Amino acid sequence: MRRYAGEEISQAADLLEWLAARGRALADCGQADVDIWAVEHSVSDRVNVQAFLQWSAANRLSPRFELSAAQGPRAAALPERDRTGGSASCSPTIALSCVPGSPR
């Protein structure tokens, strides 16, 4: 429990520092700011900062924000044509020879 509280405090401080570096105060922070912060941080970071955001809204220090722990950076899966270099007939063992521009 103590470690978790420390992580929450650490992420609250990180968010405040992140806002300050962008010339924003918590009271002036908008949903877009929180969304950008969330995308740049891990799921764990977002989970740890939620209590702070709820507390700040409850104490009228900030607007109420929506912060989904699931949102965040995710690499989109490459389409099959990009994974195989544009040739659907490439096998995984020879896929490198199918990459455009590579020696065949």
C-alpha cells in the first residue's frame, strides 16, 4: 500500500512538471492536455495519476477529466502486404528478399 501511494505521488508530480514545462497550470489544464500526457505515458502511470486527477477535481483545483487506463501508445499492426514487402507469396523464411529495394 505504501509503495502504491508513493507511485501515485510520483505520477502526480510528473504530471504537474509536465504541465509546467508546457506553460500550463493544473487549473488551466484541459482534457486535451491530459489526453496528450496519457498517450506519452504507460498504463501504470495513467492508473497511478487517476486518484490525483479525481482529488483535484473534487477540490475544484481542476476540471473533471476522463482518463482511461487503456488508452495510450500502441503500435498498429502492419498490414500483411507491409509485413511481406508487398508480395503475398513470400514465405517468412524468404521475406527479406521480398522487401522492396533489397537485393534479390
